Amino acid sequence: MFGSTVLEVVVGLTFCYATVALIVSTLQEALASAFKLRARTLFGGVKTMLNDALARALYAQSLVNPHGEHPSYIEPRDFAAALVDVIQTVPGNYVQLGRDIEALADPQVRRALAGIYQRAGSADQFRPELAAWFESAMDRVSGSYKRRSMMASLLLSLLLAVLFNIDSIHLFQALWLHSPEPPIGWRQFPPAFDVQFVMNVAGWLLTASTALFGAPFWFDLMKKTVQLRGTGAKP
């Protein structure tokens, strides 16, 4: 159905995009680990749920923070158990727990926990309700983190495209015409600010946008394309 040239262009482009996406994801993961972005984002989300003082008291609990460092993930049931331990003054007394909630200084946290307390109606149900509240809040935090990660991926891939002049438009032309010259890299730097430079910018942006799909997407597409290429007639 497709000529060999078309498939070769598709394979070449997908291999390039997969490589760029893999480099970007590796850099992003290294930066996230170095700056502890996941742990900081999680702690910020907990502080938004509770408040600074209550969040720090929660993080002092071994269930939440067993190693003394801010974790990157908290099990919802551990959050619920630790929060109950922080709030309650008489362990195991559910009636007193309600009084302890009413005594909280922060009105927003007090209203939220009081609503959960009234819906639960018992100690056995209160902790699962707290865990569900935490999961719902963390879904929003995860969504915000993913949006920031996508923006970081776009910026990193754009930087990579500019540094190595990975111009998708020129790359397509070179693969289509079987050009012997290297389709990636600078042949003249700095470039002239002319019409060709505008085309370069468009090619860089196109390359950068492909990283948003992620390396697994491109490697899977390349695998399928190579399989399709292998079933056709040899040129």
C-alpha cells in the first residue's frame, strides 16, 4: 500500500522522535530526582489540604515519614491513620475525636474533617473516609504535576531541538530525497535570520511537540512500522 520511501521516512522520523523523547524523559527524571520535585509537590498538596502546622505534625509521624525525609508517595490508609493520631487526644474514643476536630483552629480544615466525621458515623468508617478524601486531593495534585511536567518536557525538547538543530521539516525533506548530507546538526552557526530561519523555528517546534507523546509511543509506532516494512516487497 505504501512505497518503501514512505515507510523509510516514517521509520526515520519515529526513530528520531523516540530518541528525543527518551533523552527528554531521562533528563526530566534526573531533574525531578535531584530537586525532589515529587516530594515537594506532595508536601505542598498536603499543606493545601490541611495547613502548614498540621502538615508538619503529620510528617512527623512514622507512618507517613518513616525515614525522616519527605516521601514522594503516601499510602492513603497511612495518611488517615497518621492524621487521626495527630488530631485525637484520647486514642480509641470516637466521641472525643469529634470534640478534637471541633477544637481545630483552622476553620477550613475543621469544616472538612467535621463533614467527614458526620458522614462516617463510626471509627471504623472514619479512616476510610479520610483515605478517600486524601486520594481525591492527590488526584488534583497529580494532575497539576503532570501539566507542569508536560510543559517542562516541551521546553527541554525545544532546547534539545535548537542545540542539535533537529528540524523536523528539514529531516523529512532529507529522508524523502535520500539526501547524503546529515539531516541533523548545524552546518552554519549562528544561522542567518531569514525565511529559512523561520522554517527552522517551525521545524524545532514540531520536533519539540512530538516529545509530549513520550518515548514508549514512538518506539511502539516504530516497531509497528518496521514490521509493516518487513512484510512488503524488497526494493
